[in-house]
Amino acid sequence: MKHLLSTDGLDAASATAVLDTADELKRTLLGREVRKLPTLRGRTVVTLFYENSTRTRVSFEIAGKWMSADVVNVSASSSSVGKGESLRDTALTLAAAGADCVVVRHPASGAAHRLAGWLADVGTSVVNAGDGTHEHPTQALLDAATLRERLGDLDGRRVTIVGDVLHSRVARSNVHLLSTLGADVTLVAPPTLLPVGVESWPVTVSHDLDSVLPASDAVMMLRVQAERMHGGFFPSAREYSVAYGLNETRSRLLPEHAVVLHPGPMLRGMEIASVVADAPNAAITEQVRNGVHVRMAVLYHLLAGDGGDRG
Ligand code: CP
């Protein structure tokens, strides 16, 4: 693997290799007082974030540090981006300064692909940490890692993704990855929050959450992305919550074994009730924990090579 830009086109063998490496790393580090492997000593990872992030940025930093890479964090607000420097010039500057890998989050769909093109000649790897409404591949990988832990093999498992699919890069990456891994995906959303062309996606679409939950092995609640809704929010927050929020009563429609996921940050009370988010069948904290191991695995496959020593 040279870059990780999307899960669209990521084949099952490559995805499974990353997930298996993440499992192995998690087992290796479990219970260790010093969580440090020498695998990426001498390699430099730069995180370049043009949008806010807690989980993704921090877990990439921890992942790099646990593998002994040097990690440098660049945020658009405190860099020369604020003086008008272009994404291309910023990327070439980071590569010239010694970045072996740039982890980029950007509001424009396609930004990570452009970056990979500009860096093709210098050998720097690019990881897409979320580009506009397009993709967030490491989120989908950590979601799959969490589902595999709770449910085992995902082949034939029924995963329901609920909410603002229109603006969700998490939904797009999950639809690609989960279907590649053999899961059956159902999208539940108001018609106003579904993208044009969704009928060509490998999914079933419903607007009735209560009818879908009893047959779901997992339900993934999405964040409502108000910052991308320049024309306002329809339905209203209250209508959305009534029809699409996972409240306590509705959560009882799920089978006992079903897993509840949310990529975060959560809007508690609107997308998901606190009591549901904090219940034992919710794996939201585990998603964050697995995010570190999955991002370690991604950095390993990009920078150490598939035949390398994991330490
Ligand atoms: N899930 C996710 O991408 O969270 P952050 O925006 O906090 O990175």
C-alpha cells in the first residue's frame, strides 16, 4: 500500500490485512506498561488538519508515537496556510522537510487524492483523514475492527447506518468497506439527507428506522453535520430526533446481540440518547480505542511494508 485515500477500491484482502495487523498490535500492547514498538523509528509522520478533529488527529499522533515514529502536527490555523499558502505548496514543503507520510483532513472532497498526485514523485505516503463529504477510510476500518471484535466475521451481517448520509464521509467509507467485507448495509435517513444517486450504491434504503432495527446486527448512528448545511436543516432537530434518533425505547427494538456505534462527536439527546450511548451494547469508546490500533496498522502497512518487522 502506498497511500490510503478511500475504501472505494480497497480490496477485501488488503482491508483484512490491515484489520488483522490492528488485532495483532492490540494483543501485543495489551497490559503493557510501556506501549512502544520500534517499528517506525526514524520515520516522520505529519498530520495536516484543515478541519477540527479530536479523535482522528490524536489517535494518529498516538499511533505514530507508539510505533516510535516522529510525529509533527500542523493545523491550518497556526501554519503558513493562514498567510494564503496553497495546499500544494504546503504539501511539497512538508515533503521537503522530511515527511514520510502526510495524514490530511480537508473540507474539500478529493483533497487527499490531489495531495497524493502532487507527492507522487517524492515518495511521501498520504492518508485521507477525512475529505469533505467524500471519504474517511480509517474511520471505516476502525468501525469494521470494532464490529469484528463484537460480532466475528462480517460476512452476511446486517449493518444499519442512520442519519445524515448526505454529508457523511463516514457513511460513504463504511458502505464501501462493509459491502466489500460481505455485510448487508441498510441506510435509514430522511429523504432530504440522502445523496443523489444513492440507488446505485450497494445498499438498501429505508425511511422507517423502527422497522429496520429488529433485523440489525449493528446500528451506526451518524453525526448531523450542521456545518455543511448552508441552506438550513430540514427536518428540524426535533423532527429528526423523533423519527431518526436512537432513544431508549427504540433501542429495545434491537436484538440483544446488536452493537451500537457512533463515530463521534455525538449530539447526545438528538442523534442518540445518553442512556443508549453509555449502555453495554454501545461500542463507542471501543471505537476510539480501536482507532489507535487501526491507525498503527495503517502506518505500518504504508511505511514498514507488508514484510516488515512489527517489533
Ligand atoms: N470520528 C471523527 O472523525 O472524529 P474527529 O472529528 O474528532 O476526528
